[in-house]
Amino acid sequence: MTHVDVTVPESLLAALRKAPHEVADEMRLAAAIHWYQQSAISMARAAETAGMSRAEFLAELARRRVDVFVVDEQDLARELRDA
């Protein structure tokens, strides 16, 4: 796995009242959700990016009231093929 460093202001950590590793985890999840909603990555890839199982990722989408199935015809064919 590739490691990426992201610089954030200390004020963000203070405002969120979170440790750096918590912010990093939330950023990974937010990015995974965003890319999934944009149909840039599959649900399986989004879950992997977020560091979750597919079931955990689905549960997180539901908890956040994010549309779970953002699928076009090509995505549906790929999901069915990979299943």
C-alpha cells in the first residue's frame, strides 16, 4: 500500500478535537465516499480505501444517509462480474 502525507493546520485538529490519526481515518472515509458517489471507484474499492469491509462501508453509508447504490450500467456490469 502506498503512503501519502497530508498536511493539515493544527487549528483543524483543535477545532475537531481529534487526534491526527482520527482525522486521517475520517479523511480516508470522506474521500472514499466522495469518489464512490462520483462513480470514480467501485464500492469494493471505496471500502478498501476507507479501511473497512464492504459491509462496514455499507453500514457507514446508511448511518450518514448517503445513497448506497450510485451505479450506472457499466458499474453494474462490473459489480456483477466481480461478484
